Amino acid sequence: MNMAIRGIDADLGPYQADTFFNDLHPTLKADFIMANPPFNLSNWGQDKLKEDKRWKYGTPPAGNANYAWI
């Protein structure tokens, strides 16, 4: 909504999706990223993403979403 009010055009994908579990832009290279991360969330779904290729530096701890969003 904030982007629409300010007239910012963006390709958000064909439908609403979750960046962790259903990335609609897996090959996108971006200069800027807007996010509203779930800081301090204790159950962020680490068990479903243990083998995800995005964890270049290791899998973040299961009990802290802060590291997953960094």
C-alpha cells in the first residue's frame, strides 16, 4: 500500500507469496530491497529450509528469525 500511495511501480509477481517458502523472483538481482522482516520471530520455518541454497554462510538458528533475514 505504501508503494502505491507514493506511485512506485514494481513487479511483485502474479500473486501474493512468501519470500522464504515461495520465491517468485529466484533469479532477480536487485539494487534495493524493501522488507518488513519478522524480527524476533522464534518459529520462522527453519526446518523447511535446511537445504535451501540461499544459506551460503550456514543455516540460521531455528529459534531466531533475525539471522534468517540478514
